[in-house]
Amino acid sequence: MGKPVLHFWGGYKMKMHTLHYILAYHGLQGEVDVVGDIPAPAPFGDGVAWAAYAPKGPTGSLPCMVTAGGAILGESMAIVRYVCRHLKLDTALSDEDFAQSEYLLETTNEVYLALNKAHYSPGGRTEAMDALFKPGGMVHKLLASLDARVGPAGWLGPQGVPTPGDLALCAALHILAGLQPDVLDAHPKVKARYDAVHAIESIAHVNRTYPALYHKRTSD
Ligand SMILES: N[C@@H](CCC(=O)N[C@@H](CS)C(=O)NCC(=O)O)C(=O)O
């Protein structure tokens, strides 16, 4: 069996940023080959290069992964979960930690979906992003709930270890902070965990490798 191969296009900080954080935190970047991940801003969706690009996922979108066994896998969070299982990153977790990790993976996906919706809001991006980031809005409600629940070590699960979900969330927080630099200020425990993760050189390297935000905070 070969290594899993990740195919993406454009190199933006999108959902695959979560996978890069998980791999980098554990020093496992070499366990997944990354292909087609050319520097942003590469157009997608309407270019000749996009049309010609192969492989794509089952519904013709990217990212996709060719698994170690040669299957084509679509959907970012399925790719994250597959790689975590393949690299046995969640097998040592207790059921309770696994549950919290799954919660955070789904929560991370919800953050990306909310950002996508606001980014493309027909009523205006600035207004939609304002609603997302306002006090009591989706982002601060989530951060307040996490701040109340993280353990002494800064991770969500009872074992106090960095689960895939904890690390994926850090990637989503990085995007939120890129759009709204003060977003974590009212959430000290989450901010402390965020700062500690971002002081790690391999994580900083991920962000040097993929510097471009896909989402914008205001209308063009
Ligand atoms: N639900 C998918 C969405 C993937 C997605 O929207 N990919 C975009 C590029 S970032 C795409 O392929 N758009 C073109 C298309 O779907 O034809 C995921 O989470 O991976």
C-alpha cells in the first residue's frame, strides 16, 4: 500500500487546513502526499486547468484523496477522519475523548459552512460576516461554550490530550482570527490554547506554506 494522496487546488486556508494542522502537530506531514496544491490564488470552477485536473472527488469537486488502498474519497471531513484512522491518531483515545473530538470536527465543519454562507451571501458579505462575528452571534456563542468547557490542559476531552478535533478547531480559529483579529480576546482559555498551538514551529510552517485566506470579512 502507498501513502494517501491529497489533491487540492489553490492552496487556500480552507477545510484541508485542519488536516495540515493535525499532521504538523504530530510531525506526520510526510505520511500524506500532497498534489495539485499550488499556491493561491489559483482559480477553480471555471478554468481550463480546473476542468482538466484529475482526479477529483466522486461529485467532481476538490479536495479529494486517493487512499492508501487506491480508493477515491471526497468530502474534506471524511478525508480528515480517514487519515486520522489510517495513522492511528484516534485509536488511543478513550471513548469520551473520541466523542469530544468528533464534536469538535463537526463544529469545525459548521464554522467553515457558516463562513462560506456569509462569504457568498446574496444580501451582502459585510452584513452577513458582521452577523456571524457580532456579540452573541454564532462565532462568539461557540467560543464562549468552548471556553467554559476546556480542561486545565486546554483541550476539550477528559484525558486532556490534543485530539484531532481539538487541532482541527485550532485551524478554524486561525481563519476566524485572520478575518477578525480580536475574535479570541473575550475567550481567554481558548486564546491560551490557540497561542500555544501557534507557537509551535511546524504549525507556523503550515501557515507560511498556505498564507492566503479564502474568505473575506467585507464585500469587495
Ligand atoms: N463539501 C465539500 C465541498 C468541496 C468544495 O466545495 N470544493 C470546491 C473547491 S474548494 C469545488 O470543488 N468547487 C467546484 C465544484 O464543486 O465543481 C468538502 O467539504 O470538501
